[in-house]
Amino acid sequence: MDINDAVSEERGTRLTQGLGLLADMGRDFADTRDIEGTLTRALTRITEYLDSEGGALFLLEDEGRILRCHASVGVIRIDGLTLPFDHGVVGNVVLTSQARIVRDVTSDPNFDNTVDNRTGFSTRSILCAPMSIKDECIGAIEVINKRGRDGRFEPADLALLEILCSSAAMALLNARLTASLVEQERVRREIELAAEIQRNLLPAALASDFPLFGLNIPARSVSGDFYDYFTLADGRIAWCLGDVSGKGINAALLMAKTASLYRCLGKTETSPRHLLARINDEICETATRGMFVTLVGGIYDPVADKVCFANAGHEPPLYHARDGSFREFEAAAPPLGILAVGDDTKMFPEIELSLKGGAFYVFTDGVTEGALASGEPLGAEGVRQALRDNAKLPLNDRIATIARLLDRDDGALHDDITLLGIDAARPAGTPSDEEQADLPFLYRFAARAELLQGARNAVRDYLTKKGAAENDANDVVLAIDEACQNVIRHAYCGMEAGDIVLEMALAGSHLIVDVRDFAPEIDDITLAPRKLDETRPGGLGTHFMREIMDEVAFLRPSDGIGNLLRMMKQIPVSPVVTKL
């Protein structure tokens, strides 16, 4: 083999090794998320391939103002070392985006011997090439001291390093993009989970005849708006609607905290002013500086058709009377989270309003400031007009109609849309008080013991308005209460509680009462009253109802679902005198 053949074979071998090195580096960057570890392995391969004593890989950071060593191998370890972006041979290469060979460092003015002086190492020769992608330089790789002979690198070594640096830069960029995509996907999944958690914080839709209905449409994946309502032990309904300042995850987290505080504390603290004061102080303790919550919270009494509420810096709630007029209630207190008040609950004054068959609405500024299809904001007057135009619709349809005016097909919402309405009146042709007195009684509630008080109050109120004597009204209330307790204990026993529907009609002095449930059908034998001289438990409830009422019968509902108890009783009634 002549000299030329030997040189050609050596070049071919080195080319094959170089291609193998590039392939290995590419696989390393593709197969791992540990970019720092991969940089070290790539640098190790490069220094070994160039037969050098050591090497370092620098990347630009701090908006291109500094160079930081992210990997070093060989005799000198300088991981974490930072340099000004234009300092030394590395800085010169990054600044000019031109590779350099320094065969003798003693003759190069850019060489900085600080590391040599600190470690006692002697640098003789340097190769340095930029890590560039198109016209952007992101760093550089530097190798020192060729092993053997005089320790100096050759121009051929520099050409190889340039190729390796270009490949490393591309692999690094791809690894960063991959890591960024993985991180974006992780964040997306977390935001989806946060949005699902937020949706679960909102109350579940109840029966269409429930007097409250709310709706929330987030402008982004997560929302800073919220609303809630839940029935208290006495049958009244606690409710709230709020808006957290700001956007994004911070607002969503404060929203979740405020909504959870309201539901937790609101089950025992039923005074709106005291409840808002307690929540305000909790938020003041932990809220991020500058964040606050506007909130309207209150209690609705379905028997008296009355609301009691307090407004902490929120949009004015709107009362729509049966005569078509509107009334606003401006906030008289600052938002929650701005100023701790302690026991000074006077900061959140309460307002008591009798609805008298009218409707009450609360909404966020995303409604009034939301844009219509024309691009114009809906505005406060637009809300009123929408309520006038749709006054005959059921409450949930009224709320949904307003939301549809703002919820555009392209999803470009200005802000979250959140509305809450309270309306126990019939949507169309609502009868007067005198006409209402001739209507049958209908009351539906969840089969839970703590809600029986509300049912008892509603039954007593109906019979009193009909002119029944107090003793007769009390007897009927006791019989219905016993029947409902039997449904809760026996019909829904071991099940998630369903509903109980009470219906009453009074024709003259003849009262008919139906107690309906939706539990599995109960065997007639289990409903039969036991003999009074038997010592086994149970069965006395039926005796008790038969003693109070004239007739008690267990029937099958016409639709075949659940169970129906019908009771009848003669009740002398006195004419109801209407005061003029």
C-alpha cells in the first residue's frame, strides 16, 4: 500500500467514525430529557474524537449577556463557570460566530490564563467553534491541548470541530423544542384538570322548577368567576356569585379558595354580612398582593319569597318586578381581600328584599362588558332589554338566552360570563295572590332529614293561607313529616338520596295529600302497620298517620316509577279575608 492509499484509508476511517459520532450524539439528544447529562456525553465524545486533553461547552444565558459552562471534561472541570459574552477566546468566537484555532496561546491576546493560574494547569493550544443555527449563535465548544507531539491542533481538527458543533447545536435545539413541547403538554393537562376541578366546584343542575339557576362560561380554560347555591337545614337556600381580579391560574386558585370557603362557612353562618366578613379576613391573610374578589352573597327564603344579601364591591344585582320595572343595588362595601375587618361586620351591610313574584339577578362584568355579534357591548340596558324580551321563558332559558348573546362561535370572549337568577314565580301568566290561593300545593325537595323543616314550613304556610285551624294544620304537618321520614329511612335506605314530591289540593273542606318518591317499588306487606301488641320495631308510623288522617292508602304511580302515599282529611276552613 503506497502513502496515498494509506492517507485515503485513514480519511475514510475518520469520516466513518465522524458520522458514527454524529449519529450517536443525535440519538442521545433524542432519547433523553436530561439535556445537561447529554451535553456532557456529547462533549466527552468530541474531546476523545479530537484526541484532546479536555474540553468545555458554553451556552449564552441572561439574554445573551453571559456565557455559562454547562459541561466540562478532562483534566480541568469548570462546570458552572460564567464569563462575559465577549470574554476570552470563547467570547471572541461567540461574538464573531467564527471558529478559531490557537496553536500557541502565549501569542494570542484573547487568551485568559485565569483558570491556569488558579489550577496550575498549562494550556498550550485551543480549538473553539461556535454552536450556531442559521444566523443565531447559542454558544461554543472549546477543546484544549492535542495529545502527543507538541500538543498543538491542526487546521483539519478545526474543520472537524465546526461540523461537530453544528450537529450538537441542532441536536440541542431539537432537544429543547421537545422538552418545551413536553412541558406545554404537561401544563395543558394540568390546566384541563384545573378546569375540571373548577367545573366540579359549581353546583349541579337541579330540577327545572328549582328557584335558582346559574351559568358560567370561561373566557379561557380556567375561570376567575364562580357561583354557588345550596339548601340549608331549614329549607332556605344560600347562594353567591363572585369575580376574582386578574386572569389565569392565580385567579383560578383564589376562585377555588373563595368558593370553598363560602360553601364551608355558609352552612353554619347564615348572616350574609357576618359570612362575608369572615371570608374577607381569610382572603386578606393569604391572597397575593393586589388580588381581590368582588362577591354578592345571600340567603333566599322560598316560603316568604324573600332574599337577604350583601354586596362586596360587585356589579349591582338587578331586581325585575312583576310590573316590569327594574331596581339596582349598588355595592356599599369594598371587595374582599383588600382590608381586614375582624368583628366589624358593619362594613358589609345587608339588604332584605321581598321578591313578590319578581326575579332577582346577579352577574359579572363579563356580561355587561361582553360584546354582541355587532361588536357593541351588551351594557346594563342591554341586560334589562334581554330580560324584558324573555320574561315569559323559564328561569334557566332566560339565563341561557343572555349567555348566547355573548358566547360567539369563534370563542373570542372578552371575559368570563357568569349569571345567577332567583325566581320562584311562574314564568308566564303568574297568578295574583288571590288566584294563587286557589292553586294546588306542590313542593319538591331532596330526601334528606335536614330539609324536612323547609317542607314543614311550606305545608303549614299553605294551610294557614287556606284558612285551616292551627290544630288541623299541625296534624297534617305531623302526618306528612312522618311519611317523609319513612321515605328517607326506608324507601331510599342505602341509596343516594333522591327527591320527594309533596302535592296537596283542598276542595272545600276536603284535603288530599300525595307523598311521592322515586325509589324502587316497596312491597305492600312491608308497608302494612303492625299490631300494637307486637314488640318488633317499625310499623308505628303508619298507625300514627291513620290516627291523624281520615284515609291513608299506598298507591302505584301512573308512570310506574317509585311509590305514592295518598292521605285525605276533612278540614274545616275559614274564608281568607283579603285586606284592601
